[in-house]
Amino acid sequence: MWLVLPYLAILVVVVVANIGVSRRGWRWATYGALAVLNAGAFAWGALALLLPTLLVLTGASPEAAEPGASLRNLGIVTAIGSLIASLCLLRPVRRVLARRVPLDPTSPVHTAALVLYVHLASSSLGLLSIGQDWMLGGLQAVQADVTSVVSGQVVFLLLALAGVGLGVRRSLEATLRRLNLHLPTAKQALLALAATVALLAIDYGVSRVWEQLWPTNYEQVMSMSEMLFSQFATPVGALLLGVSAGMGEEILFRGALQPRFGLLLTTVLFACGHVQYGLSPALLEILVMGFALGYVRDRANTGTCVLIHAGYNTLSMLLATHWS
């Protein structure tokens, strides 16, 4: 449950940013909070970067200094990410970015989204940089349970609703239109079924080839997945995981973020949220899935994306349990 707390802090910043659209004082409060976030991230990155040197100076054994070497990579990426995020607070920089991405350089909401995007991307790259063995060790203490998964997806949903200004800048009806969140038609439901089957087929084919050509990496990633999601290896658990992730992630990524960042950048951010798979074919599958869902969002609606994501997650969990 404690893993959700940072997202709740982000939720507060998002709400303040929405109020700041019409109130200057709240706008400056948004920029101040983002500046504090950037400074904190830079301080943590600098500490992680200097840790190996500090361990050597204190006479630590080589075994004790070994984790510091991995943290150095994490520190470098985090520090660079915080500097890039700080540049995003400058309006001239946002004006340049707005030529390529549909952002309003004067909007505190879009500024917050941009800064948070950079931090999520840099933290994900940092985790990848420490290596899969260290990531596997860290995940042993972070086994997902029903409460943490559902609460995390609820926070994603709240971030999406708050980000588009529900109750501050938009009514419920306007919010649903902005998110393109509508019940799928019969034709769209058939599209969702076909897309789900296609994604499952791709997953099965990639997994079989991956297992044969890169067995060590395959076993590592499967171990990570089992540690994280073993409690969902039942029909009810798989359905709960599928529906919660389908709603939370799709309404946030495809519904709220894709109109601001476009298909490519949103898909990259979606993949950044799945770094537990490390540098592996599974991460490539996430990218393919993200592009497919983004395409469906543009051609149909976010509700259809929810159906695809929920169906894929539920069935892949059940099939994985059956095949194992």
C-alpha cells in the first residue's frame, strides 16, 4: 500500500495545476512543487552517483561496494532526468516542444504532465541500467497483492480524471468526451475480441521463440512475473487484475495522455511503466501492445481499449497458469 503514496502526492500536484489554469497563485504553486520535485530527484541522483566513492573512502569491503557500482548508473540517469525536467519548466523550452507535441506551453497542467513524463521515463531507464539481477532481487520485497494492485489502478484512474480537470475545469460529461470514454458498440466489441486474440497469439509465438533462443533471460523474466503476480493465478484473481489494469492504465494512458503526447510518446511512456520485464522481448511486446491500443483509441474509443487490455491481461494470466 505504501507504494501508492508517491502517486497520491502527484495527484495533489495535478489537482493544484488544474486550479492554476484560472488562478495565478495556484499556477505558481504548481511550478514551485515541480521545482521541488526536480531538486529532490537531482539530490537523490547525486547521492547515488557518489555512493561508490563514499563506500571506498570509508573502507568498505568490495562486497559492500558492489551495490554502489549499480547505483552509480541509476544516479547518472536520475540526475540527467531531473535536469531535463527542470528545463521543461522554462516556457521557451515548452514552446519549442509544442511545435512537435500538442502541448500548450502556457498551461500549468501540460507543464506538470511534461515534467512528470520526464521523471517516469528517467526513473524507468535508471532501473533498467542497474541490471536485471538487481531488479530481480529488489522485486522479491515488492510482491503484488490484491490491495496494492487495485489501489494502484484506482490512483491511475484518479490521475486521469484529475488531469483532465473533472470538477475543476470540466463537468462529468465533458470529462468523458475528453477521455473519449464511451461504451463500445457491437462492431467495436468484435474489434476488441479480434485484437485480444491477435495479441495473445503474438505473445504465445514470441514466448516460444524467446524460450528457445534466450532461455536464461526468459527464466529471469518469468521469475519476476511470478513473484509479482502469483496471487492472481486464479480465475477471480486474473479477472480482477485484468479489469483493474484495463481501466486504470487505458483511461490514463490512452484516454488522458495520448491526446497530449501523441501515439509514439504515449506508447513509450506505457512501456516505461512495465520495466519489471527488463530489456527483453516482453518489453518489445508491451511496445507493440501500446501501439495497437493507441491505434484503436484513435479509430474507435478508449472504452474499446479497456476491453482489449482487460481481456488480454485476464486470458494471458489464465493461460500462463494453465501452461505452467
